[in-house]
Amino acid sequence: AQKVTQAQTEISVVEKEDVTLDCVYETRDTTYYLFWYKQPPSGELVFLIRRNSFDEQNEISGRYSWNFQKSTSSFNFTITASQVVDSAVYFCALSEAYTGNQFYFGTGTSLTVIP
Amino acid sequence: DTEVTQTPKHLVMGMTNKKSLKCEQHMGHRAMYWYKQKAKKPPELMFVYSYEKLSINESVPSRFSPECPNSSLLNLHLHALQPEDSALYLCASSQGQGKAYEQYFGPGTRLTVT
């Protein structure tokens, strides 16, 4: 079963628009960790954020914000006032404290910001 | 400094060649990873080293042979690869092997097997 679902395969927005990338996860562990990574065309995965299952506070970092809702098993990522440099593939990932080996990556969302 | 370096950036090899991919980190991380990523797919875990010992091998064919000479270096030795092994190979490191730790990735080696 897919543990992390990123239903949006590709998204295109015009520069300065806001965009939200969805991530829905599935786990039976009570302790788990959620991550977002950015992969620009150069290939390197860039770590953006880690969230613990026991910390439901939303977070804002500049133009980036994350909305963690355990009730809906979602960890969505919003980019405000998008820029061309935001064009990349974004991966959501889950790791479980007691089961599995390492990260379960979602299939990724390819974001294109059009100037 | 959250940098993981990988060499070479690109590699083209024949099916009978032997080559090695190299990865280095100087963050004092004790866990290092090899991933394989095909186009438009997420990374797939291949190997995990924790404190320089192989702790996870995700049923990777023996034509891929990892090596961890010390806590900062990770190699992936390649021999008798198949064209379907062409992919982006990513190295990552984390503070420990615990799943709470974020992984930091290198830029990858784009491998083409001819």
C-alpha cells in the first residue's frame, strides 16, 4: 500500500501566484516523521522541513509554509508568491519510528512556475 | 555546512566495465545511504551504512557493491551493469540512522550503461 500519496503529478502556476502541494500519508505508528524535499532540475534533493507526529504546529519559513493535520493525515506545503526558481519536483516523505526501514517517498509533484 | 559531494557527476560505462562512484561528507554524520532514482520516480533506497557498517541492503543485485572506508566516505563499486541500471545515483547522509533524522543528499551521479 502506498504510504505517501501526492495526488498532484504536475502543477503549473504563473509567477507570484500561491500554490499548495498536497501530501497524504498512511501509517499505524503513533510516532512518525514527515519531510519535504525539493529536487530542482540539477538533481540534488534539498531538505526543506521535518515534522514530528507529536508536533502539529504549522510552520512558516519565508514564502514557505506547512500545514500538518493529523486528523486528515495530511502535510501540505504552500508556496506564497511563487517564483521561477521554485520550479522543481517536490517530494513528501514519511519515516516510521517502529516499522519499515527508512523513508517512504511520495511520487512527487512537478511544479512549473511560468514567468 | 550541509554539503554532500559526489563524483563523478556523469558516467558512461559499458556492460563489461568496472567503475566506482564516490561520496563524501564532512558533517560528522554517522549514517550514509545510496539511492537509485529513475526519471520521474522517487528515489529508491539501495544501501544504508551506520557507523561504517552495512546495516541495510534492499535486495540489491551483487553487481552493485558498496564500501564505507571511513565515516566520511562512501563508495559504490559497479561491475557488469545492465542498461536498465542507467539512472541517477544519489548519496545521502544523516546524523544517525534513526528515522527521525533528515537526510542530506548530494547532487548525484548520472549513470548511463551502454
